[in-house]
Amino acid sequence: MKIKDGFVLRTICGQNVISGEGLSQVNFSKLISLNDTAAYLWKEVQDKEFDASTLCALLLDQYDVTEEVALKDSEALIAKWLEMGLLEG
């Protein structure tokens, strides 16, 4: 899967937020706040194909976490991003 075109991660007042830009996101009327870990993952996979194992590997490289926890968290994050309509594929 891949992040849909038109969604941009920005830092606003010290907060990581995703906003929709361009005509394809005209109905996107909210900002989504990300914690630092989610923002790190977003930046790493932006414009790339990825899955839960990709995010898991990134978490394992960056944080002191078990593979089981990293995979579970990666799957949950992807599910949330899908629910919000941020991903395609």
C-alpha cells in the first residue's frame, strides 16, 4: 500500500499534522495529529510502497522494542490510516 497523493505531513505549532492539499482532497476538512513515532514512520514511507513488515523494521531500527510489539503497533497504525482514508492499495 501507499500514502494517497495530496496528503502532507507538516509541523504546526510544534505538532505533527497531516493535511489534505489539492483538488483531490477538497472534501478533506480536518487535520490529523501524529505523535513523533507515527510522523517518523510517515516520513520514511512517503512516496513508497509499504506494509506492516516495512513499518515493523523501521520501528526495530529506531526504537528499543520487541518485534512482536513493533508488528502489532504497525498493523494497528495501518488499520487506523486505512480507516481515515489516508492509504491506497
